[in-house]
Amino acid sequence: MSTHRATSGPQPAGMITALLEQTLDPAYAEAAQRRDTGPADHRWNARAVLAAVVVAGLILGVAYADTRAAAPSSERTRLALVAEVQRETALGADLQQRLEELRAEVSLALDDALTATRDGRAQAERVSTLEYASGVLAVSGPGLRVTVSDAPPEETLDPVTGEPIDAVPEAGLVLDIDLQAVVNGLWAAGAEAIAVGGQRLSSTTSIRTAGEAILVDFRPVTSPYVVEAIGGEQLVSRFAGSDTAARYDAYRQLYGIGFDLVSADTLDLPAAADTDLRFAGPVAREQPGETK
Amino acid sequence: MIPAFALLIGVILGLVLDPTVPLWLQPYLPIAVVAALDAVFGGVRAWLDGLFDAKVFVVSFVSNVLVAALIVFLGDKLGVGGQLSTAVVVVLGIRIFGNAAAIRRHVFRA
């Protein structure tokens, strides 16, 4: 570009070089020249400059305020969605509560009906054993509370924006397989009933990851994950001495995840949420109703 | 120093008053910001060069903002508003950078 200008003078390329090199308004130089040669122009005093500068500042401020006011509209939508999710979750919890009450009533009525006959009493015994085992009924008793939590967040850089944020290091995140391992360890140690994050586990309950959340029975649970298990006296010592406990104790020291065992005298576990009747057979064939 | 305070007062006024910008004015706001910044940087640079002139500053500020707005307005009417906005931002951006570099040379001698 410069050679072109050198040979042919102020041609079209000159416009761009002028733009790049002559960044100061040429009017300033001309005005300075006029001041040197002619009388000074006093009509444009400092007050006009100040007014212009204030207006310039006003434009900057208004633009900032306007941009800031416009940006949260997406944020507002998000917050509205969050509020709606929370409202519906609360409604779902209420309905769940009501379902549990009704289920307990049904169970009581069933007991009453069965215990009226001698034959029925044996059936009632069997039904209630199955109900406790399958998670249809809420249970309470002594047990173990295992708290698993993500490692404390560390300051890192956001991979998208590059801004410093607090984030849990990847090795310190509790995954669904971790909860599965703890739950399996508890079953193996002799647990009779387990709840994760307040969700009672039945034989068909899933613990899995969806996106960044862990779903237990399709309901999200968040760190710290509280796993409560009811079992006999041996449960606490057997789980504390298990491979699973040893492994997560090592993870606690290595990656900083939370892993905490507390034995409890009384744990109250709710009934499982999703217990549809899927299979039933006539009583006469010695195959009582099985619930899952 | 006083103009710096005036700029600050303007910014604070804009933030505190938080006037609602009418919808038809919204496309011009970013352009007005760039034009105002260009005039301010040009003024500071001229002052450091010892060339500052009140009349040139005020006239260049007002005309910068108006012309930039006019270009965007015409562009909107012609259906090339985005491209003309880009053109204005590029031209004024180059000037802002050039003036900022000159100011930097004045202030830091580097």
C-alpha cells in the first residue's frame, strides 16, 4: 500500500492510509493555525466543552444502563422457569405425601380385613413383610447415614468466557456410579431399606446421571448426597469395614470428596414413589399379590 | 481534570436517572457511544498535543453523533443498517485506537 502511494500520490489507497495514520481530526490542526494567525475565537468557551463532555458521559451511562436492563430479559425467563419448576416440584411432593398417607390407610384396611380370619393373619404377615421389603411402606429404625458430597470448589477459569469461577474439579465430582457403589455396598452389608436424598429405593429404582444432575427415581438429588440405610446391628460395622467404604475413604483423601458415616438410632425412610402394581395372582394358588 | 469530572458526572447521571430509551432510539445508542468516545479521545489527544480547540471539539462531537446516527438511520431505511453500523464502528474504532495510541505515547512516552 505504501509503495502504491509513493508512486501515484493520494489515490484511493490514500484514503485508507489517511484513515489509519491521520487519526486526529484535521480540524484541530487547522484551528490551531487559525489561532496563530488570526484573532482567537472566544464564543466557544469551556462551558460548551463541559456540556459536550457531560452529554458524552450521559450517552455512555445511558447505554450501559440500557444494555444492563436489556440483558436480564433472558435471565428473567430462566428465573421464571426455575420458579415454575420449584412450584411444580413442591406440588409433586405434596401429592407424593398424600399418596403415602392413602397407601398407609389401604395397608391398615388390608390388615384389618385379613386379620379377621385365621387364614388371613398369615397372609397379612406375608403382605407386610413384602411391603416393607419392596418399599411400599415407610419404615423407621436404627441404621446408618452416609453423606457423600462433591469436593469443595476451586477457583478455575471458565472454559467458555475465560473468567475466573469457582468450580468443583472434575475428579472431585460425585457421579451416579459412586452413589450406586455406596448403595450396593449398603445392600451387601445387610441394609433392609435405603433412601438416597430422601428417595426410598425400591427394586426398580434407578440412580443415574442426566446432564449434570443425578436422578434417583427420576427426581434430582444434589450434593451433599445423603444415603440412609436401615438395618440390623451389624450394618454399621459391616459397611464401615467393607471394600466400598475403604475405597471412598481413599477418594476422600485423594480428591477431597466428602464421605461421612454416622450411625443413627432412628431413621425415618419414606415409601418409594413409583410402586405400580405390575403383577398379581389369585390367593388360592399360594401366590399372593406381589408389588413392585 | 474538570472535563474528566464532567464525564464522570455524565456517566453517573446516566446510571442514576436510568432513563428508558425508546425503542426507535435503541439502534442508535451503540453508534452514539462509539461516536462520543471518538470525540472524547480526539479531544484528549488534541489537548495533549497542545492543539485543543473548544469549537472544534464541540462541533466534532455533535456532528459525529448526528452523522453516525444519520448513517445508521439511512442504512435501516435501505436495508443495510447492519453493514453501515459496522462501517461506522470500524472507521471510528480505528480513529479511537489511533488516538488512544497517541495518548499512550504522550502519557507513558512509549
